[in-house]
Amino acid sequence: MKRKLMLCLLWCASGLAAMAQTKGNKIEFTEYTLPNGLHVVLHQDNSTPNVAVSVLYHVGSKNEQAGRTGFAHFFEHLMFEGTENIDRGQYFKLVENAGGALNANTSFDRTYYYELLPSNQLKLGLWMEAERMRSAKVDEVGVETQRKVVQEEKRERIDNQPYGTMGQNVFGLAYTKHPYQNMPIGTFEDLNNAKIEEFRDFYKTFYVPNNATLSIAGDINVEETKKLIDQYFASIPKGTKEIPRPNVVEPKQTEERRKTVYDNIQLPAVIQAYHIPAQGTDDYYALSMLTTLLSGGESARLPKSLVDKQQKAVAAASIPFPTEDPGLFLTYAIANMGVQVDDLEQAMNAEIEKVKSAPLSDKEFQKLRNQIESQFVQGNRTVAGRAESLANYHVYFGNANLINTEIDRYMKVTKEDITRVAKEYLTKSNRVVVHYLPKSAQPKQ
């Protein structure tokens, strides 16, 4: 308990130091590529004795083959099973016994692993990630174990959660060709039908140095860390298989698509999803600021109007999905008791139309810019956040220095840009609409 408390205090102190640094100073880093293709980004911050060790593999659900969905998310779990030198079930124990924490996550575009450790345990984090990259256990025992784990996760987080199927219903309706139509968790059928050889092939294709970025931030010495990285990673062979990159272009949507889902819920919901450009484009930054305008806090337009003033919803928000290929801008609201779903949708539409028809005031626009700057600082306030940002910026944009300069792209957005993107992208013909209704409202067959 004392160790966990001390680790928590260290991370909090690190966050405060990082916030001060991000506000006033450039985040310095070193990057290079090993002969086997592994890209390395190092950020030294000796303000507190902790370190974040992370590996980003450029593989997500969009890299999967039709009929074999869920592989990337499955490997997020499978690669904690152990390696040739780490016994099954020991991965978490090794890190936790060293006073650290670890986790992983999977998206449409990437899989990300990380360890948060006291800095005197840097070697442990490097060794464990190198082991995972070199010789992860991909065997029948691990596959069968993780099949059960993933299936239980899907039941718990999606199938048995109110509105839990929102993602698969929205993305499945919005995309007809692009693999974003499949959520990262995949399907039971695809995972159950896959053979062990297919899992091993997936591992040898994607979890290789030349498809990975090692990002380390915290209490390190850069030159000493380089030597350790060479010791643990340089001998890992470069992958020999071609790494598939989907080049599917989703056809332009020309008319609204609608769907009704009857779920185990009490309050109806409306979800609207509009097609938008990929992250990193000029219009994406304007749309990202638009979502802050609509739902960046309790005083933002959607909750203030729908929840507070009209009391038609118990919750309302907007979310632009930052994806490598063109993605979606979601707005949603959960109806208040007694409010009809059509009435709620009309209220949502009215708020969108206000953005299109009435320019932002100078005061509201300045508040918006302040919120964006604050979010940018918050995202890099810890060494863990900086390690992840550096990896993301390198992989998605080929420019890790965006950790220092991306805020300038937001600050270039004008009031007119926000109005323009609302008019251009938040249109009826460019959206899908999903209504969630209680099962009791389902018509009798």
C-alpha cells in the first residue's frame, strides 16, 4: 500500500512539473531509427524519478482481413500471455512487484503498450517490451485463454451495457466499404473460426521492429538509454512480410441513412454521425474546435440548451473521432423522461443549425481558444502523456515535433472556419442517424 501511495504521489508531482514545462518550454526529444527499422523517441525529464516505456505498433482493426475481425484487439490481450523467457501469467506481476503499472489499448489504427515504472526499473520495461516483440507466446493455450477473455469483455462492455452497441451500429451504418465499418473488438465468429497459423502469421506480419515505435519519457539519461535500447532491441530481426495498409476509399455518402435499435434501456437516445476528413487536415482542426464549442463542458451549447434550458436530455455531447483515414463526427443525446425521440432529434438539429447561421461572438471564440490550449497542455502534462503523444505524432504524421507545434494549427482556425465546416460537413445527406429505443417500444411481430 505504501509503495502504491508513493508511486501515485510521484506521478502527481510529475504531472504538475510537466504542466509548468509545457506552458513555458519546448518539449525536447531525441529520435532515431535502428537498422532493424525500430523507430525510437526519447524525452528526458529528470524532475521526478519515474519513466514511461511504450511501444506503438502501427496496426489496428483497419488492417484486418474480411472475416477475421478483432485480431488487433485480440493481440492486445494475447501479448500479455508471456514469452520464451517470461512465464505465462507473470507479465503483470513483474511490473507490479517493481512498483509500476502497465496496460495497453487498441483502436482502428494502432495498438499501444506501456509500462509506468520507477526510473531505476527502466531496464525491466525495455526487456519486457523487447521480449514481447521478439518471442511472444502465440500458442493454443494462450489463444484459447484469450478467446474466452475477449468474449467475456464483449459481453460485459458491449452486449450487456445500455447503448453498448452504439459503435458497431453507427460505424456499421456509416461505412459501406472501408474497414472502419468493423469495431476493433471484432466478432465471436471470426475469432472462433481462426486457426493458430493465422494468429502466428498476424504476429509475424505486424508485431515487428519495422512496424513499431519505441517511445520513452521520464527520468533517463539519453546516451545511457540508447545503449540499453541497442542491447535489448538491436538483435530483433526485421520483419520480412509486407505490412498491409488498406487503401480503400469510402464512397461519398449522398443521402441520409437511418436505423432504429431496440435495446435494454429506459431512456431513448439519438446518435448522429457525419463523415469528416482525416486527422491532421485543416478542416479536422476546425471540426475539433467545433466539438469543444458544442460539448466542451457544462456551459457548452449542447448540454446548456438540451439539458439545462429545454430539459429534453439528461446528457448531450459531440465527439470527433481522430482517425488516420476519414472518420466521423458524432453528436448524441439521451432523452429525459417522457421526451419523444423525434422531439429530441429536432432539438439537436436546431443547435447544429445555429452554428451554421449565427457567427460566434468574440467572447465565445476566445473562450474556445483558451479551452483548446488547456486541453493541449493537459494532454502532455505527464511523462506518460508525452511518451504517447511523441509516438502518435511520429506514426500518424511523420513529425514528432508536433508535440510542440500542433497547437499552432488549432490557433490558425478562425470563427469563419468553424461556421464553414459546420455548413460543409454537418449536413443531412452526409450523416447517419441511429435511434435507440426501449425494447418495450418494439412493434409486435
